[in-house]
Amino acid sequence: MSGYYTPEEAQDVFLKANEAYAREDYAAAQAGYEKLLSHGHGGPDVLYNLGTTHLARGDLGRAVLALEQAKKQGGRAPDLEANLAVARARQVDKVVGATAEEEFLPRVAAATDGNVVAWTFLGTWVAAFALVLLWRALRPGRRTAVGIITALLFAVAVPSGLLLATHAWVEETVHEAVVLSPTLVARELPQPGARSIFEVHAGLKVRLLEETGRFVRIRLPNGLEGWAERDGVAEI
Amino acid sequence: MRRTGSARGALLAVLALLATAPAWANDDLDFYQTVDRQEVGSDDTFRLTVVVVDAPPNAQVQLPESEDFEVLSSSRSSQRSISLSGGGPAVIQDITRYVLVMRANRAGRLKIPPSQITVRGKTYRTQPVEISVRTGRLGSSAGQPGGSRLPDPFASMPSQPPDPFADELEEDEPTIPRGDSDLFLRSSLDRDDVFVGEQVTLSLYIYSRVDLSSVDSVTMPKLEGFWTEEVESPTQLSGEQRIVDGVPYRAYLLRRRALFPVKPGTLSITPAEADITTGFLFAGHRVHRVSNGLKVKVKPLPPGAPPGMSNAHVGSWRMSMEVSQTRVELGQPVTVKVILEGVGNVKNVTPPKLTGPAALKIYDPTTTDKVTPQRNRVQGRRVVEYLVMPQRTGTFTLPALEFPFFDPRARAYDVARTDPVTITVEAGAGGVSALPSSPSQMADAANEQKNVLTAGGLRPVRYQARFEAPSEPPWKRGFFLPVVLAPLGLLLGVALIGGVRGKLATRSEADRGRQQAKAARRRLAEAEKLQGGSNVGAFYAEVEKALHGFLEARLGMPVGGLTRDVLTERMTAAGADAERRSRVLFVLEACDLGRYGGGGNPAERQKVMDAAAAAMEGWA
């Protein structure tokens, strides 16, 4: 963690921001939370509060962005889900039509905790190899127990390694973003004058597929794709 | 055997039987009619009783009929009385009573025509009865049996405990409507003179003297000016016997509602309506019935109301305040429940709003009601639950609450109160450094409370946070990949080292042989220096050691204790040809001989020396 604030100072900034929120001074509250984030004192709680403040201010795009970031960092929580639901209910866009089936690997990654997977793999992998060495060092009559444990460790390490590879792949290839602009035009080509295909509005969660110049190709949950200006979206 | 008194006894018995015969045998008929009241209202019923004494069985009685009267019900009863007096014969009377429940169709001085009885072709008539009828309802006469209720068999039992609700339950006395006397709908109130906010109970009954199949629809009256609560709404018809103006009915409750008038004045309740199917299967038919309308006189609350009094706060109430904890850590929420319970309109009372110092943030409350009507009175409990979030440490007080209300039974105002509550807010143990170490542990307790919603419908912000810099996933950190690859590299390294060591071991064995052979040659060279000296034994010993060393290097085994035959076998196995074997054996024999005194001849020594050198040479 950054050493800009001591823990006590960070807590003080946090509480002051909370107090500002309580007296409905949302601008001051937002400034406090963003100060913490910019100095490396973030985390899911600060992001949640920032998202809630944005939501109270009516900035739907940044509210969803902060809440989604809080969800990504800290996982699900009842208050987080509730406020996200409120934000979704306020969204202008209602994506209709057949929802494109999300790919298998992203779904697997979403259903598992990448950190847990990574540490599980690392632990079992190293331990299994350590036991292999021990197995070599032991006399043939004393190798059975070590061999069984080693096999079990490998049985955990191999699938968790595959899962870890899934997470790494999703991390590298799947990029989700939130629309920040009140209205964002998606075009057929990455050119300002290209034909408009559809419009999306603040708070909508989209998938970023590729980037060209100042345009990104976005995909809606129902599979609709188009080129939009990069500034109009923010990656989660 | 003699017969005793049989003829006389039989005669006496016949005479006695004849003496007890009914009186009508001699046409002594007693026939009259009476009414139970001389003056009735046009809505009242009265009873006409026609009495025939000692009528023969085939007598035909014709009851009075008149357009001025409506017969609501009729019944017939017979009675036989036996009287014995003065030792004379028993007198038996057969008395037959016809009871008609009647109602006048108009007001005035009306005459009930006489009844008639025909006995053996002869007609007897009673006297007509005159009755005075006034418009409206005069009420039941004291002598009217039955009244609106069945006789209470326990009425004469003394000292029954007083019923706390006795003064609140007023039994309805319905009026049989003209034309629909067999089946009618009746709305009734348990009282019609109340205060604003006091409960009035509206009951809707079907009174029927026919079989009911079903009630197809019920339209409840419009209840403008009332707050209503359902008290009873039976799903099945269940009747009870009731006597209405002397006429037995089965009464079926359709609905019962509690009405709380919200404004003073005379409030009207429109008639209810119902579609009812009577009879069974194909014999049934559907009828539509409309009930009576009602009026309620609603009095305003008396003057002198305490401040904060509302018209809805009528009843009998108790108030309490429950606090989840009075000592909390900063950031932890406190749940405060304001509980109002008692008799009255539970859903319309408003407990006082919880207030507190600015250091205690009080969120909008949630309200839950539990209504439990008992004996048709609405009562229950209203709980207003607040979430209080301390904003700083210290000791703070939630002030006492007061709830003024009007008690209609006592006809006086009263105030329900709670005590103030002190809450001590402490810093979290260890301050910031003691914050939970994982997000899951950090679950904000406030968020686990239900219905914690701000005005905008949002969950509140979190009051505790674990600050952390944005971090990369573990697999992107620098150490991760090396640690993953390290075991593989280590295993590979071990395998390589093992292979190298194996190869090195093989190679060193050969080298050691060469080294030994080299040492043996050097030793032979040393022995050559001793060849010319006087110490013959040392020369031969040195040559022997040199040869032994060479043989050990080549054979890979010690040769010190081997016999000549074994040595020959080993050399053969090691690939030494016969000439080399014979030279070795010659040198060893010569050395044995020279060490123990022989071989002093220099030529001999040279020969041994040459033979040893030849044995070593060329044996790689």
C-alpha cells in the first residue's frame, strides 16, 4: 500500500467523506473517496462508497463503474448488489433480444476466485514437487505414504493450474467496461462519420473487443456490436 | 280350587276405564284464541295462540286468515293433562295449541278473524280478536316468550364472572323484512354511537329458513368516512340457530369488519348485496338479496387533548422501546424498536418519531404490524424499527417518547411513555489497526440489516474500510512464474546431476586404474634404482609392489592374497594373453625368491626387471 497516508489519516479521510455523504454533501464525499483511491488507499469499501455517492448524485455511469470495480475486487455483498440493482433500474437502456451466450471460460472465471485458485495451485504444485524429491531420497520401503500424498497434491495442482490458466486467459482477453457518456453512439466503422448502428447510455455494461485509434468496438449483452468513442467508456 | 272375585273385578275395571275417557265424548269442546299483545307496532310481530281442548282426532281447525296480517310462522303442539281430585275419577284433557307468529300489514285498529273448528259436521268459532297497530316498532312485550334469542338454560345460575367485553357486545335484533321473510340479508353494528377512531364492528349475516347451497357474490357496503379492517371472513357457510321475533332462523355470517370512523358526524353505511343459491342441485335457484342500511353517530373527541394527539390514536395502548445494544463500537449499528401494542386501529396509529443527537445518525425506519383480532376487537402490535449508526465515540441519549391517546372506555386521555436510552459508543478495539483483515470479515454490519434504505432507495455507505492499493493478480507478480517453474527446474537439475555423477563415476574408475598403473610404473622405475644396490630384498619388494599395484589397477580388485591359480583366472578374464600371464607369474615367483635371499645376481635382477616392464607394457 502506498505510504501517502498513515492508516489513521486514511481512516480520517474516509470518515469525513462518510460524514459529507450523511449531510448529503455528495461532492465533498466523492472528493474524499477519490482522494483515497488516487493515493493508493482504495479497496472495495472505498469503491462501494464512491459508487453509492455517484448514484446519489445521479451519475449513473460512474456509479456503475465504481460499484462494478468494488465487486471485482471484493466480491459480492448484499449492499453492493442492492445498489447495483438500483443503478440498473435507473438505466435508460433495456437490452432486449436473445442474450448471447457467454463463453464457457469467462463463465468459469467468473464463478471462481482467481486469487484462491492461484494460491491453491502454487501451494500444491510446490509441495508436490518437494515430495517428489523426498520420494527419491527415501528408501524403497518407505515411499508409499509420500507417493500417495504426492499423487493427491498433483491431483489438485493440475486442475487448479488449468483453472489458473483460464483466469489468466480471461484477464488478458476479456475486457468489460461501463458506458460513462450520457449518450454514446455505436457506429458501423471506427470513423466519426460512419453510419450509426445504435445508441447506448450511461451505466450500461459492455464488452470491449478491440481498439483502433480513438474508437473501441463494443459488444452489448445481446450480441450487438459497434464502434464507439473510447472516451465514452471506462474499463472496469 | 275356587275362583275369587273375577266377574266383579272386571266390571269395576271397565267402569274405571270409561270414567277416564276424554271429555269430548260428550261434545264439551273448549275452543278459543288469544294474542300476546294488545298493542303492537307495524314492524313488530305478535303471537296468536289458538287453543282447542278435547277436540276429537278428526276435528278440522281452520286458522284465521286476513289481508291485514302476515303469518310469519305457525306451529302446533299437543298436550294431555290428567287431574285427580277428591277421590273422584281422573280427568284427562287433550289440549292442542296452534301458535301463529304474525305481523300487521297496516296500522290501525285491526281485527283478527275467528278461527274455526269442525267436529262431526258441526262448526265452532272462536271470538275475533282486536288489536291496536301503530306505525313502526314498539319493541317486544315483556311477556313475549323467546324474544330474539333462545332461552338461556344457565340464566338462573348465580355469580357468573363479569365479561370484560360485555359492554362492547350488543346482539343484533333483526327485523324480518316483508316479502323476503324466508331468506334475508342483515347488516348490523355492535354499536352506533362512538367516538372518532373508536371501533365499530359491522357484521353481515344471512338469515334463512331454507337450505342454502352457496353464496355466489357479496358486495360490501360503501364505507365512506371509515378506516376498515377485516375481522372475520368465513370461507364456508356455517349457520347458527337464532330466533327472530319468535321465528327460528339459521344465521350465516358472511363478513365481519372493524370500522374506525375518521370524522365526526352521522355516517351512513349503504346496504350490502349478495347473490345466494338455495336448495340443492337442480332444485336450487338463485336469489338476490339486499341488506339494510345503517347509520353511525360519530362523536368528536372531547376537548382537552394533550399535544401531539391525533384522531387515530384511540384505544388502549402501551409503548416500549427495545435497543439491540447500549454499548457499541464505532461503525457498528444499533437497532432501536419502538413498540406500540394494545387495542385500537393498529395500522393507523403513528408512534412518535425517534430522535437523537447528531452523533447518532438515525435512518428511516421500517414498520411491521401484527394484528390479532380477539372477540371482534382489533388489537395487536406495531413495531417501528430504526437503524441508528453512531458517527463518533461518546455517550449519547435517545430521549423518552410519549404517545398520547384517547381511551373511549374510560372516556379520558392518557399518555403512553418510554424511558430514555443511553448508548455508549466506543472506538473499535485497537483503532484502525484492528480493522478486520479480509473483505469478507469486513462485511458492514449495517448492510446486513434488512430494509435499511435511505430516501433514495440506496443502501447506506460503509462505515469501516480496509484500505488496499490496486493489486495485480498473483500470477502476474514477479515471483509467481519462477516459483512455479522452480520445482520443474529443480527436478530437471537433480536428474541431470544424477546422470553426470553416473558418468563421472564410470570415468573415474578407469582413470583410477590408469593412475594406479601409472603409479605402478613409477614404482617400477624406483625399483630400477635399487637394482644396483646392495639391498636385494628391497629391490624385489619394490618390484612386487609395483606389479601388484599394476594388477589391481587392471583387474579392479586387490590381488594381495590371491593364489597363483586365481590370479591367472582373473588375468584371463581381464583379457591378458598367456605370455603376459606367464611373465607376471615369473616376476612374482622371482620376487618371492629374491626377498628371501635368492636372486642376488644382477643379471637375474635385470631379467626380472625386464619381465615386469614387459608384463605392464601394452596392457591398457
